[in-house]
Amino acid sequence: MATQNNQRQTDDDQQSLSRSAYRAQKRKEQAAFEQRDRERLKAETRYARQHTNPQYDPSEEEALVSQKVNRLKRRLNWAILGLSLAIVATFLVLFFVEF
């Protein structure tokens, strides 16, 4: 019984905020959020400075680039083949199936 009264009392306290008190509360929440966001951005920039991309030899970099390009070429070719087969299958279904 007492917990219900306490619950009602806290609900009433939350509902009975005046506009100015509500606005002040929201300003405080916004300021706290902006402070956390600034700290997060500082931590991210600090992490980015500490963990830079490794530097490769020019020959290793060329090898990596050529491997990536070849992999992308293969994927693109398979995607084109799959789409072409799907288009042909769609035309065959539309041609032979009567609606």
C-alpha cells in the first residue's frame, strides 16, 4: 500500500512540473548530452590518431590493389550473370504463362 502511494506521489511530482521547470530540466539534459558527445568525439579523434593505417611498400600496395580489383571484377561478373539469367527467366515466364 505504501509503495503505491509513493509511486503515485512520484508520478504526481513528474506531472506537476511547471513550464519553466520543465524547460530548465530539458536544458540540463541537453547540456549533459552535449558534454557527453564532446567527450565521445575527443575519444574518437584520440583513437584515430593512435590507430592510423599501416604504411605498405609500393610493391605490396600494388599487389593489394590488384587483388582487390580482381575480386571486385569477379563479383561484378557474377552479379551481371545472375541478373541476366533472372531477366531471361522472367521473360520466359511471361511469354509461356497465360494470365
